[in-house]
Amino acid sequence: MLALAGILLLPAVPSIIMGVVRLLGFGPLGVVAGSVAAAVQSAVYGAFIPAGSLFAAMQSAGALGVAPLVLTVGASLGILGCVYLLLFKK
């Protein structure tokens, strides 16, 4: 039953990731004031966000409303790995 739930969860992975991106404070208009993202930017990066960094990818995802491919693929593979373990490892 858990394996079936994992398989059925796969199409929802991008939406779940975008929910987490928004929850962290990466919005369509940029980093949301008072959010976790704002605290990280203030403490770690300041005004300069390095191109290609995870923070930059999250900003792009928040602005575009599209989950980063690497996170989507990684989460999907993790779910499939769990499904495999539930079905075939005793």
C-alpha cells in the first residue's frame, strides 16, 4: 500500500517542491521580507548572490513558479528508491 502511495505521489513532486520554495520565502517578486530566505540572504550572501548557487536556483524557481529540475528528479528518484525497497527488499 505504501508503494502505491509513493508511485501516486510522483506527479505531485513539482507542486510539493514549489510549496516548499514558497514556504521558505522565495516568491514571484523576489525574496519575501522576514522569511527564512531573507534571513539566509542577509546572513550568508548580502546583496551578491553567486550565479549557479542553490540560493540563485531557488530565487529563479520562486520567480518563475517552476520547480528546479535537479530537485524534482532527485525527489522522484528518492521516492522510487523507497518504493523499490518496500516492494522487493524483505
